[in-house]
Amino acid sequence: MKIVDARVVLTSPGRNFVTLRIETDEGVTGLGDATLNGRELAVAAYLRDHVVPLLLGTDPHRIEDTWQSLYRGAYWRRGPVTMAAIAAVDVALWDIKAKVAGLPLYQLLGGASRERVRTYGHASGADLPELFDSIRARLAQGYPAIRVQTGVPGLKLVYGVRHAQDSSQSARPVVEDWDTGAYLRNLPRVFDAVRQEFGPDLPLLHDAHHRLTPIQAARLGKDLEPYDLFWLEDCTPAENQDGLRLVRSHTTTPLAIGEVFNTVYDYQTLVSEQLIDYVRSAVTHFGGVSPLRKLFDFAAQHQIKSAIHGPEDISPVGMAAAIHLDLAIHNFGIQEYAGYTDLTHAVFPHAFTFTDGYLHPGEAPGIGVELDEELAGAHPYEQAYLPVNRLQDGTVHDW
Ligand code: GCO
Ligand code: MG
């Protein structure tokens, strides 16, 4: 079997997605997700100009060898653009292999370790009444666990909180504002109110979005202990892995990190010293199913669980690959599922299902996702940026 064509499809059915389609001489095709929010065209060019010429004529069954040659052969290793491009190839090749085998991908990963995949959904509100409504809406959709984000008194726009103006995607970056002191004082009160309203049993999560220093994160983790969080996510910009020792030594609030990481090396200290409880990387940004599986096996040795990143900006192709892994691995924790617009579901018809808050990859051979190229073509790429975050004196801050 040989790869005879590979092309990149850009589409924006509400937001941008980058998809790689690999075709073989036997007519079997595979899809991979290469979406890198806000930097989509860089990955598309990396694939088209540098990767596709290397794939033509090669054997699609040699997934590990292809992965190693794209990673090592480039000499310039790692980084989100490179790893998103390699991820798309890896997933498309797994899709082809599983289709040839006539099996859903999870069967090639060892088969199902569970019946279904637990998810968490996003709730947010500028104030408590809005937040409570949002939590109730998620519960009504069946979500068994909820991520809680709120506005901060005195701040106009906070990332992750729905506002009348959607700041998560715009032609120029929207400027949001930030005050760590106000946030640290406000959040424990919010969780206190949520626990009083919704009781002790509902699993609650929170994303601090890299905005804190290690000592601030340590304090927040400690202040949130009475509210029994499922996890506190991205409490610090964790490329400073050593800083997590300080956080960890002060709090028993479980920690989740890794959505911006793209190789196992970003996790070395965090995992080997058990400084976190959940690894958060996405198939799409970590080089694909092959390396993510290896990360989960490494994490399992330290009783750390999976929590694959699943925002709206991972396409249904990347999401499907995640759900196959979730079903197969033993140390599954939880899957983020933000859901998609109807148009996105139509552009990417898929076998995976979301029922009563749980996902299942379905039984279609491969990853179980298709791409309607005609519909995709009717919704072309649109320039879109993520926001930036500034302190009240104008200094740029992590968002
Ligand atoms: C999450 C994330 C996302 C990211 C987004 C950036 O936990 O789901 O933090 O909301 O901000 O994926 O593109
Ligand atoms: Mg996050």
C-alpha cells in the first residue's frame, strides 16, 4: 500500500479547523486534525510545503517509522506548529490502518477498558445568578462534571467567561483585563456559593489559565480545599516545572496541567515527581495518538490520569481520536467536551456519540469521522485571533 496524495483542507464552520486528508493507492483514506487556534495557516503551510512531499510514495502502515522520521528528520524538534503537523499525519495513518483492519481504532489500542467516557462541560457567568443558570443548563445536558469560571469584580472581560462580546475569536485580538489579587479574593467565595447551591457531590473543576505565580497558586489551592475540587487547572505557566514543587507542597487540591505542552519532555519533572494529578495534552497538539499513548503509560507509573484537552478548537477529527484513546487506556481520568455547532457536526459527520454526558467513539472502522469537503469549502478560513490579557497598568499578562 502506498500514499498517493495528501492535502490540507481549511474550513471555518463558525471557527477555523485544519484537516489533513491522506489518500492511498487502494482507495482507503485517512483524516487528521492539525488545528492550532490563531496560528492555523502556519501548520497548513508546514504540512503542504514540507511534510506532504515526504509522504508521497511511502507505506501508510509504517506509522511509528513515519512519526520518528518527521520528528527526528526535521532536526528542529518540538514546538506547537511542528507537533500539530505531525499529529495530523499520525492520526490519519491510524485512521487508515484501522479502516484496513475493519475495526474502530480503540480495538487496535487494546480494546475497550470501559463502557463509556466520562466528560466535563463548561459553565460560566459574569456573576453568581448567571453562573448558577449556566451550571443548571450543563446539568440538564447530562454533564456529570462541570468546569466553573466566573467574572471578577472590577474586571470587564475575563477569558473563559461568556460575555455579550465573544472575545475568544476576533479579527484583531480583543484586550481582556486582569487583577490577580481581586481574582484570588473572589474565587473561594464563588466556590462556597456553588457548593451551597449544588451540594457536596457534584465534581467541580476550575481553570486558572496560567495566570498565577507558584506562591499565588499555592495559596489558591489551599483556599479552595474546603470546596473539594476535582482539579485546579493550569495554575501556573508550567514550563517552569520546578515551580510546581512549591505549589504541591502547600496544597492537596488536585492539579491538572498540559494543554499547551507538545512533547513528553515538557512533563518530565511534573510526572516523575508526581507534582500533578492529570495530564491535559490533546492528540492534536502532542504529535498524535502514538506519543500521547506513551505519555499516558509514563503517567500511569505515577498514578497520574488522563484528561485530554477538548475545547471547541479541537476539530471533531481530533476529538474522535481522543475518545478512542479514552476508551482504551487504563488510566483514563476525564474528557473535556465543549461540543460543536450544528454546522461543524455537518462538515465532519462522525460516529462518536455524546449521550447523557458520556462519549463513545462508535463502531465505524477507523476513527469514524468524515469530511464533507463541499460544505467545508462553502465556509472558508477566516483570520481569527485569541485575546490578549493586560493588567490595569497596561502590562501584558498570561491569559
Ligand atoms: C480549555 C482551554 C481552552 C483554551 C483554548 C485555546 O481548558 O479548554 O483552556 O479554552 O484556552 O483551547 O485555543
Ligand atoms: Mg484550559
